[in-house]
Amino acid sequence: MLENKKMEFWFVVGSQHLYGEDALKEVRKNSQTIVDELNKSAKLPYKIIFKDLATSADKIKEIMKEVNYRDEVAGVITWMHTFSPAKMWIAGTKILQKPLLHFATQYNENIPWKTIDMDYMNLHQSAHGDREYGFINARLKKHNKVVVGYWKDKEVQKQVSDWMKVAAGYIASESIKVARFGDNMRNVAVTEGDKVEAQIQFGWTVDYFGIGDLVAEMDKVSQDEINKTYEEFKDLYILDPGENDPAFYEKQVKEQIKIEIGLRSFLEKGNYNAFTTNFEDLYGMKQLPGLAVQRLNAEGYGFAGEGDWKTAALDRLLKVMTNNTKTGFMEDYTYELSRGNEKALGAHMLEVDPTFASDKPKVVVKPLGIGDKEDPARLIFNGSTGKGVAVSMLDLGTHYRLIINGLTAVEPDEDMPNLPVAKMVWKPEPNFIEGVKAWIYAGGGHHTVVTLELTVEQVYDWSRMVGLEAVIIDKDTKLRDIINMTTK
Ligand code: MN
């Protein structure tokens, strides 16, 4: 299992010496209370540490240098308790290389109308400090996040929590390593891209291997290991031989287990956390990896088919952000086009991510009309429902573009007993017709990463962190805006 690294966020509070030591003591106390309360009750994915008060340029620079240097620190949350003259933030903010959230909150929720005096105002002037500090971030083009509201408010806390997940993904992105078995599928355009640029902009390492390297690793797998995993399957899945001879079924499933163990071992040795396969490049393999891929997806490995390394890396990235929940590689396959009931059926030829499963997966062996190999084993299940996002990344030659489409995954209209793969059904925003049009105009690929655990805003926040062009297709999208933006 690929565990998310332990990370923490530093809380840095803007203030100044103008109002004396007593005021600073109060600021420090308030800051600690907020941090303790957030850690205790805000359901945050990572811990916040109250680092210090920022009252001088030297102090701020010292903190930011340490943030950059320490691997465990994923980002900085700043709060302007009192007015914080922002020239002192310039040097430190300029060198900060990690995500920054400006928490525009105030210690007290209400204005004490009857008792408020100038002393109160001088201590509680976040409104003032937020603007001074925001100006410097805007001028430095910091691409920081701004969250506004009372810090005990659950909705406000959720926005902080959502951002922390994205920031952790940003940090983890530097460690995404994709192993590609074979090249891209021949003749396919959208899966191509500039790997050097991807490494510069997103931190992704993409390494090529011949499929023979995997076959060699599979040859080392012992029959005992295979049998042991097969026994575990009996609890985890429904073993469904269907019309197959039981001995043939078991042999085919065990061949996928051999691929799985070989793959995992290969990836672990090279420290890879994502991979691609290509059904055109299977020399020495008996089956296309299906069940094997799905089992590794369940452990957190990013994946995409047909050599699509961009989508595989993106899959791993979103799996970090979601802690590997309801997130995986997906392909737009088939439409339901009856008016008012339009939807898209998503699947792949085998490798649909089991983190989407809403029922106990079945292990099934069926022929595959593609790749010209033996009948592969795969997990079949129905997908989950709920709101989510489909994401596609494309290389336009001049720059990368990220397309982010809000969606709602829904129940299929009917069972699909003859469909030999796992599947999901969804409706894109703002509605099916406009959503699909916008996606096509913007050049979005057929391969996507779908997640039911992130919002459009979270994926957009990541695109801002890495300076990536984002096309958002959601409930507010006007088709003409998309066309204007993408054809200028
Ligand atoms: Mn595909």
C-alpha cells in the first residue's frame, strides 16, 4: 500500500510592535487557541503547527526559509491578526516555494456593538491587515489561496481542509514517478506530450521500460505466493467462473496474480508510484494486465492505459489528494442520448479502478477482442454515485492545459449483464449537451481521471499552484466563453 507521507502546515500570524507587548501576548494566545481548536475539531487531514508571530522582515524570511527546507512542511497558513505592514512580508514571501493560504478570519465572530472602543479596534483589525497583506501577494503574483470567514464556522474549516489536501498533492507531485511499459498506443494523438516540460512544471519523472523487463520480474514470482493471494481472493471478491471450466478459470486468474506480484515488485524496486501499459506491446505476456492493474490501483498506484503517462501521473496526484478514495483512471466510452436523459457511460477495456466499487467486485475471466492474447481476469463492479470531477490534461505544443469538468455520477438506467467490465455512469455539468461540447471544443481527451472526492475548485487550486492553464466546465460555464478562451 502506498501511504501518504506525514505532513504538517505552519500557521504564521501577522502582527506588529506598534501596540506594545501586552497586545502581542494577546495575539499569541488567540493564535494558539485557533490552532488548537482547528486541530481538535475541524477534521483536518494534516496537523497545523502554530509557528510564530511575524513582526519583522527578518523573522518572516527566517520562517519561510525553514518552510522550504523542511520536507514535512507542506505549506503555510497566514493570518493577519492585527494590521501587518506588508513590506516586511516581501522578502519572505518571494522565496516561499510551497503553497500559501491567506486565512482572512478574525478572532471574534461579532462586533461588540455596545462596548467597542479604539483599543478593541486596534487589536482586532484583520479587515485592515487582510487588505495590506493581500496587496503584496497580488503584486508578487503569488497564486495563493484566500479563505474568508469565521474560523469556527464548519464551512470555512472545510475550505481550509480542502486546500490542505491539494497542497499535500502539490508537494507529493515532485515524487511522482511513472514507469511506462511500452510506448504510447500507435497513432493516438492526445496521449502524447512533452515529458521534459512535465518534469519541470509538475515534477513528474517518466521512465520507459520494455515489457520484457516486467516479464523477467514476473518469472521470479513463486507458485506459493500466487496460491496465497488466490486464497485471499475468496474473502475479498466473488469468484465467478461463469461458463468457464473451473480449472481454466483458476489458471487465468492466477496468471493475473503473477502479473500483479511481478508488477508490484518492479515498481517497488524503482520507487515508482504510477505506471502505464499498452495492449500493443505485450511480447512475452500471456494476458493484458487487468485484475493486476486494478489491485495496484486499490493500493494507490496511478495508472492509465495505452502508454498515457500524463493521465497515469494525474491519477497518482489525485489519489494523494483523496487518500486513494473513489478516484481513478476512466475513459468516456458510450452515450445515452435520449433527450433529457442524456448521460455518459465510462469504463475501460479491463482496468477500472476498484476504489469506485459500490458492491463486492466479481473476478471474471472473459475473452478480450483486443491485444490478441489469452482471456484475461478482471474485477467487475458497479461504480459509486455522487458529485465529482473529470480531469484531462493535454499538451497543446505551446503549453499544457487542464480541463476540469464537474459531474454527477448516477445509477445506470438498467443492469448491464453482458458488459464484461466495471463501469460508471455520469452526467457532466452544466448539462450533458453543453458539457460535452465544451469538453470537445477545449480539446479534452477520452482518458480522464475521475474523482468523487474532490471539487472543481480543488483541482483548479492545484492548477494555480503549478501555473497551469485551466479550462473549467461547471454549473456556471457558458459555452461561448469556453470557445472564446480556447480558440483565441
Ligand atoms: Mn483507453
